[in-house]
Amino acid sequence: MWGGRFAGGPAELMREINCSIGVDKRLWRQDIAGSRAHAAMLKAQGVLTTEDAAAIDAGLSTIADEYAAGKLVEDPALEDIHMHIEHRLGELIGPAAGRLHTARSRNDQVVTDFKLFVRDCIDEAVAALAELEDALLARAEEHAGSIMPGFTHLQSAQPVTLGHHLLAYREMAVRDRSRFADARARLNESPLGSAALAGTGFPIDRKATAEALGFDRPTANSLDAVSDRDFAVDYLHAATLCSVHLSRLAEEIVMWASQPFSFIALPDAWSTGSSIMPNKRNPDAAELVRGHSARILGDLVSLLVLLKGLPLAYSKDLQNDKPPLFDAHDLLMISLQATAGMIRDLTFRTDRMRAVAAAGHATATDLADWLVREADVPFREAHHIAGRAVALADERGAALDELSLSDLQGVDPRITEAALGVLSVEASVAARRSFGGTAPDQVRAAVAAARGSRQ
């Protein structure tokens, strides 16, 4: 490939450190697509003869069939997937294969392939997020009226509906999809034709290759094009934040499955047992999703640190751009799929959730709100009165809605019998009908609106 400049071959260790075929072989589909588009453009521009272009295209088609069948034979001497394909093309069609690399460099070839791959990763992530959203929406609709405790500081705060809680994660998924979509839009410029770093003197048509490969336009600067890896960082940033959202949901599944909570029953499909304790049912799927987020975050940091000191244009350091992205994408996809599966299959113990929601005097805010609305008490004073009622309930060992009217009037005489109607958890969630609130009718409306926005 580049031996004309050198009298001797590389050291064995140099071959090993320079070889990337074990990693970048995943790019064979993208490399063949880019090469076919490049050859077709060269033919249209009169750089390649019709005969050579036809032979190259047929040879690349054959290689695609071979690799799809698992017949890629790795040779460290050929370094990477790009040279493997070019070498195999030479075996198939002879010297005409050497004309394929006219007016391009491995520098623009590599980044074009990588962009195509990352674009596919984004599309896969968006599809998997849609599946997770569907699972969350289905369970939210099913449990629009199921009451559970809402927490702040992991302390019982106010009762909410399980459907509302699940829709909170759906909102995170929507933002994740938007971040991936933004990354895709920024990515979608073709570097092909930038050559090594300065462009080429051949009469190429970069708009034609951009269009053939589904890009919106060619990149505007050849130096930036061959050295840019922002698109990979964009993907990893979106993947990292998505994995953090999945980790938060996984943490709740782990807690909810524990005996002190007992909010859910784990299905066999998403749990494991213990090698020593027959009683155990471990939420390993959720724990692994939670753990994967750490690796994905590390992958983002790895690429950012790799890029931080590189001068223009291409440096061999960039050969290390793919392992973190491949790792993150693999982990993200399995995490998204596992989370969607868990959400679909979990059994929610709604009786237990409602019982816990009723504990902890979670309707104290409703009493304060009633005093503001019905007795014209300033909220800060109403807050104090409700706090005294909570203290009395604690002293009696009773729930707030188990106190009698006389008990409550002993706290403040402005409390009337009408206040008793706001102290149940059912009344509390039903009252929160503001847009985006937890009331069952608001949850059902939110599910309907979410489904409508997806059509």
C-alpha cells in the first residue's frame, strides 16, 4: 500500500500496533457503500472507464456477499477493513481495482465510513427508544389510576399515580430521541472527496457522492472534514445521557423489587437466582443496565481525551476513535432492549404501592391547600397548621385521614368537615389536574397526546 517509500518492512510489533482490522471490520458495509458511490461518480466524471467501473462495482458486490456470509479473512498485514476490501477486489478483478482509490485517501474514506456507521447507530438507538416509549405508554395507560408514593429525598412526599411516574421516564426518552436527531442532522455532511487533507485535483463531483450516500451536502472544509470526530462525540453524549436515564429507572426497579418496598414482582425472564441462597430472586438485568451507564460515560470521556490535543489534520491517534463508540453502542442497545422488556413484563403490586402512599401523611399538603382555598389562610400559616396536624397524627399513631374532625379542629378551628374529603390519597391525586399533573384523567390525556405525536 505504501511500501514504495520504504526499503524495509515494519517491525512485527509495529504491524501489531498499526493493525485495526479486529476493530474496524464492522465497517465493511459502509466501506463498500462508499466505494461504490465513489466509483460511480468517477465514471460519471470520465475518470474511470465504463469497463473498469463495471468491474469494480461487480467486484464490490461479490465482496459484500462474501462478508455477509462470514467469509472475511483477517490479515494483519493489510491493516484495516479498507485495505482488506481493496486487496480482495484486486484478487477478483485484477489491476482495475487499483483505480478505485483515485481522488480519495484513506483519511476521507475512513471518516466517511465512520459517519455512515454512526448514522446507522443513531437510527437504531431512535428505534429502540421508540420501543421503550411504547412500553412505558402502555403501562402508564394501564396504571393511570394506580396510586403510589411520590418521593423527594427518597422520603414519602405526595401521592402520585404509577402512570404519571412512568410517563416521567417517557419524557426522558423523548429528549433522548431529540438529542440523537440533532446529532444526526449535524453529522449528515459527506467528507468523501476531501482526500488526505487538501482536496483533490481530479474533477470529482462531491455533491453526487453525498447524495448517493444519503448525506445532505458535502463538507465545506477538507482539513476539518478528515479530522472531525464531533459526530462521534455527539453520539456518545446522547448515548451517555440516555444511559443515565436508563440507570435511574433501573435503580428504581432494583429498589421496588426489594422486600422492604415490594412494589413489583420480577418475572423469571429478567431476574436470576443465587448459587447458595435458594430464596433469592436478583434484579440482575436492571443492575447490569445501571452498570452499563458507567462504561458508556467512560467511552465518552475516552474519546474527548483522545481528541483534546490533536492538531490539524489527521493523526493516527484517530484509529482509536472507534472502540469507545462501538462499545457504547453495543451497551446502549442491549440496555434499551432490556429496559423495554422489563417494563413490559413487570408485575406491579398496586395494593402495596397504595398502602405505602397512604403512610407518611402524604396528604398534608392537601390540608394546607384546603386552608388556603376555603379558609383564606396564607400558605405559610396553612403549612404550619398542617404540620401540627401531622405531629398529632404521629402522636396518635394514626394516618392523617384517620384523625377526627374534632382532632383537626383542636389544631385549628377553621378546619371544617369539608376538609376531611381532601385527605385520602385518591382525593389527593384526583385534585392534581393541572396540565402535566398526576390526576388519572391527566395521565390518560398525556398518553393519548404522546401517541398522537408519534403518528
